[in-house]
Amino acid sequence: MRKINFVLGVLLISVSCVFLACQKNEEQVSIKVAHWDVTTHQYVTPLIEAFKLAYPNISIEVIDIPSADYTQRLTVMLNGGSDVDVFWIKDGDTTKSIANRGQLADLSNYVRQDKINLNDFHGVADRFIFDNKLTALPASTGYYVLYYNKDIFDNMGIPYPSNDMTWAEWEILAGRLTSGSGNNKIYGGLLHTWQACVQNWGIQDGRHTIMETEYSFFRPYYEMALRLQRSGHIMDYGTMRAGGLHYSSLFLRGSAATLPMGTWFFTNVIERIANNESNIRWGISTLPHPSNTERGWTVGSVTPIAMNQASRNKDLAWKFISFITGIEGAKIYASYGQFPGRTNDETLNVIASLPGMPEGSAQALAVRNIALDRPMELKVGEINQMLGEEHSLIMLGEISIQRGLENMARRSREIQGK
């Protein structure tokens, strides 16, 4: 499935070389790029091959690093003055720390020179501006949508979710969709055990981040989650934790009518259905939004691509970054079921037309803004871990929401030294 349209894409890019003024007789030059688990990430090689077709005088040396070692190895390489020119940043929230070490080249002049509109990245590109320097661009992203089981809706005669629904409306809908008991119970909603599946809705409006020192903006969503849990409209957090139950198995076996989850779940759903491991009929709609926020605002994560400040081939490195984050790269990402950092109607239609994707996907996937679940800040990993610990205590009923929020605030101040 992930190789769909690649051959056609390569042919189109070959033709586009005429417009890119490819000069096959130019002197051959080379740059080094780093990624992790290239074989597993099947879109990486097509991206590089397409770039080489567009710029045949530029050869690419790929530094392929195992995923588990990537962030540490990259740090060692950069600290040691490596001549790698371009690298994807596996953990996007580490970008700030790399920038603070002076290891990321400023892309601002290149962006101005090529008249790139950062708004095409739906608010994410701005997150990589530190001290007025643009240190990276979003290569790919993933964001939350609402998955739903069409059979459950049809059996109950309830219309499918719209692309403009508030969280309050989703809570009511979850109640209407809940039925049965015991092993035959169908939950109207499903909130996975990650703290993101409650806390993300508090930062969805873009007014807050998890790096704050006061967390009252989480309160409405903890109140909602606990109400749903008490009423039995979502599976109990403690039951899910104790049983090691994962959102994917629960949704794919038809135990949940709706599930807020990331776009990374698409390929799992499609493959499980294709392998006859699930027979659900599924759909997606835009993630429900806070009542004070317009539709199309969601939460997600990003994989950036950056240029080494120590690169001796900065102009060539920029050509590669521009291609990967441009419309040509976006189409290739999309043809492999991946969400490019830069999306438009064309790329969304490519994803929506992949075999197994449900009807109406392109409209559901159209977003206006993506708030990052983990912002580009120092100590974000420590804050995220702390929030997860307090989240668990709240959801298990071991502490009140108020106590949990107070603990989060106090511990955040301690971690950040504020």
C-alpha cells in the first residue's frame, strides 16, 4: 500500500526537472544526511531518490542509525564536529537543546529568499524559531482525529460524528452510544491511558502548553474524563492499566464507538482489516474542539529536519531541506500514508485515496492549527513524565483533581526552577 503512486511520482518529478533546470553535466557534489531505521521507514529512500532525480549533480550519502540509538548518536556526532549536512530530528522536542548548543544553522534567509510561507505548516514551523532564528522545518507530522465505528452508529440509528463537534457534544454522544454489559459491553468513547488523552484537550486552543506552572486549563477535561468513567461510558482507567489493554485492540474488536487518537493509527487499522484480523467498518472525523475554539484546531507532534551549523555545504543542504519539506516531498510522504509537515488539499487527497481509507477522510483531515503536545522547550521530558505520574493518580481516584493540579504546578516550578 505504501508504495502506491511512487512510480508515477518519480515520473512526474523527472518531468519537473525541466522546470528545475537540472543540469546533468554539472560537477558532481555530495552531502551527508542522517535518519534512523531507513529500511523500516520506507518513504526515506523514495524521498532521496526523487531529490536525486531533481538534482542529478548532488549525490546523497545516507547515515542510517538504529532508532534506539539515534538521538544519542546524533548528539555525539554533533558534539564531535561531524560533517553531516542535514539530519532529521527524531525527538522533535530536543530541537531547543540542540539549538542552544549552537549546532543548528539559521534557515531564515533561505526561507525569505525562496518566499516560503510558514503558514503552510499550520503553526508548527513557528515553534522552531529561537532567538529570531529558524532552526528547523517540519518534515512530517501526526495529529489527533476522532475514529469511529460505523456499525455501532448504524445499529443505533445515530448519525456519524460531524467535523465540527465540541468536547461537550462528544461527551453526550458517548453516553448515547454506550450499550450492553460485561464482555458484550460497547463503550461510547475510549480515552487511552496516556495523559495526552486528557491533557491534550487543554492545550488544543493554543493558549497553553504543558510547560506552565499553573494547570487549571486541564480541569474541564479531567472532570469530563471522570464523569465518563463513573457513568461507564468509557472503560475505567484502572481496568485498562491493570489488564494492559491497548486502545488499538479495543477499537478494532468493536468495543468502542469513538476514539480520539493520532493519525499514526491509520496504517494499523488498514493492515489489520486487510489481514482479516478485524472486520469493523470505520470512519474518521475532525477532532472535537473546545467550545471557545473553532473547528480544525488539533494537537500533534512533529518530526523536523535541520541543517548542521558546521556544514560546509549549506546551500546544497538547503536544497535538500527545501525539497523534503516542499510540495514534492509532501506528495511522497503522503503516498506512503505519512503526514507531511506541509499539507494542502492535494496531499490530503493523496492520503484519503489510499486503499482502505474511509470515505470523507480528506475533509476530516483538513486542519487549521496543530498545537504541539510537547513544545520545543528545555526540560520538557521531565515535565511530561511528571504530568503522567499525577495523571495516573487522578484517574485512579487516589487524589482529587484539585490536589493533582496543585501537585503539577508545584512540581513544574521545582523542575523549571521558577
